[in-house]
Amino acid sequence: MNLSKATLLSTVLLAFAIGVSAQEKAPLKLLHATPIPELKDGDFDHLTADVAGNRLFVTAEENSKVLVFDLKTDKLIHTIADLKAPHSMLYREDLKKLFVADSDLGEVKIYDTDSYKPAGSIKVREGADASAYDSASKLYYVVNGGKDAKLPNAYITIINVDAGKTEGDIKIDSNDVEGVAFEKSGPRMFVNVRGNNAVEVYDRKTRTLLNTWSTAEAGKNPTSMSFDESAHRLFLGTRVPAKLVVLDSDSGKVVTSYPAAAMVDDMAYDSASKRIYFAGTEFLDVFRETDADHFDRIGHIPTAFRAKTGVLVPELKRFYLAVPHHEKQTAELRVYEVLP
């Protein structure tokens, strides 16, 4: 064998070895895909799990449905169809109720989760989209208004879900808001103000603005958000360019950033494994936090066109990804096992 052939063979073997090693160390393993052939083209939005009841709720936003899957069998067991554009949800196990923020209806619809029958609604503005639940105060924060409602400002409406009524609004100086996160040790709320390329920090008790932190230098259009409170790190998914951006949650300073999957819409941080799951179109990225200032991308998993929403269910060691119908790709729910 001449030198050039030996070199080529060594290169091929090395590439193969690296590939095998990468597969062995992959952070996720695809277990199952449940086809949903009745869905037409159109995005999904957010997902939420009822672990005790073995159910997963999925908003098929542009198909005007909430789909209910059995977490044991991964089968579709029910469809809630009297919606227009469901975006995000809150499940309250103690109340046995599901709260669904619907953008086009301009309300949060309430369903009894034993019968799936409507159980009331709470009026907000059109454009109801992202939401977050503060379990300490039992208040539900719903982003609404803004560009989808053809309004100059977005609002965060605060809902007392026990009473089934609103308690007030926070007016945002932008018409494009995505993503909310709370600190548990204090009253702060972090808000992705995508229209201003910034994170705004509010006091949840006084509902006043405390700080504005620009993300423009690291990345624009911050869309998804997660929080490692113990390390004082706020994680953002930006779209221009597609990046994971890490902020110091005390100072607002950008600590670091990394290229990531495009068009991110969902991000989850798992404190036990120190991993970030970053869902974007065509790829699902997994980052591992080596320390508060450094991260490694340990997974760049091919998925599908606009499969950019998913949810991590750490209790089951599962990640669920919603894949929309597109060309020859049938809509489906993909179930991944989280590997050590």
C-alpha cells in the first residue's frame, strides 16, 4: 500500500471512529414517532405535560386544535377542536383544568380535563401567545396584544386562575414579546422583548420595570428563554443570527454565545443534567453546561422543517418534539429518550 492510500484509509477509519463515538455519546435517542395524518400544513406551538395523568397536551396552532396524547402509549387519545389559534397552555392538576391561550379568539379558554368539555373562558386581547405560571402566587402571565392584534403595544395580562379572572396588565413598550421566566428566590420576572432586541426585568409584586438589557450585540430577535437560577444565568434563543445567548441574570451582561439551530421557538433547561434543549427548524440542539461561563454542544440532531417546539419531561427522561406536516412529511409527535 502506498503512502497516499494509507493516509486515505487512516482518514476514513478515523472519521468512522469519530462517527461511532458521536453516536454512542448522543444525548437523545428517537424511540417513537406517532403520525397525525389528519393535520394539514401549519405550525405547532407549545406543549405541556400532565405526568400524573399520563397525558401530553400539544397545541396544533395553525390546525386550530389541542391534541392530547397518552404518555404511556404515545397514542393520540383526544382532540379539542373548538379553537382558532392555540399557542400556550397551563395545566392545573389540582383543579383538573387546562387553560389555553388562543391568539385569534383573544381569550384563555378553560377545559375540564376529565371530560375535555369547555369550562369557561377569560377574556384578554387578540395575539395571546407565550405564557408562564408562577406557582408561588398561583398567577398566570399571558402575553397578548401587539402586532398580531394590530396594536402598538404588547401586554402581559395577569390571571388569577383559581378565581378565573384577570388581576391587571403590564404594558410593554414594544409590539413583539416572546418568552417569560421567573426567579423563585425573589420577585423578578424576565421578559423577552423581541421587538426591542432586549430582555426587560420587572418586579412581579409592584409590576414595575427594573432593568432593560440589550441583546443586540450578541443576537437579535430573542424568542425563547430559560433560566438557571442557581448559577445566575439566563439563556436566550435568538434568531438573527441563530444563537444560544447566555446572560448574567444579576447584571444583564452577555457572558457568552454559541451558534445554534435556526428559528428557535422552544428551549428547556434541565438543572439535574445541566443541559439545554434548543428546538429549531430541522435540528434539535443539546448543550451541556460545563460551568457557568462555558457550554458544549453535545447534540445536533436532524429533525424536520419547522419542528421548532418541544417539551422536556425530566420525570420520564423524555423529550417530545412536534413535527408539522410539510410536503411529504406527515405531521407527527416524536418521542426521544434522554440518555446520560
